[in-house]
Amino acid sequence: MFKELNPLLHSELRLGIMSILLSVESAEFKYIREQTGATAGNLSVQLDKLSQAGYVTIEKGYRGKVPCTTCRITEAGITAFREYVEALQTYINIK
């Protein structure tokens, strides 16, 4: 039977963000924006949703005088992503 897909991760942009963060220790906002092609406003909203769910942490600071936002995936985010992939595999009949 099909498993329910996590609606928070079933968004193309949020799934892309999580995929990027899985492959790095941390990523700056600018790097994620460049990799996803998202607008700064949309990316900010989606990161906030992932942060509220406890899937990512967001650290705001400065590099010199320039604002710098750094994102990291959490253990809960890794678990949610793995569960999402496992659920998605129930929709794909690979032999």
C-alpha cells in the first residue's frame, strides 16, 4: 500500500533545500538561492517553514559588515527526509 507523503517536504523548493542541506555541513542563504533558482523572498518563507518544523536551523550573523544567513539540517530533518524517500518508494514499483 502507498505511504502518506510528508506534505511539508512534498514541495519542490523545500525538497530541493533539504537535498542541498543533506549533502553539506551547512550552506549560506545565497548558495541555496543560487542552487534552487528561488527568489530571496520565496526561499526565506520556505526556510522559515522548515525551521518551524524543526527540520533546519537558521543562524543569522555577519561576515565583516555583510549580513550572512547560514542553514543546517537537523537530525529531525534527516529523519523526515529519509521517511519521505521511503514513502515515495512505495509509489515506485522497481523490480
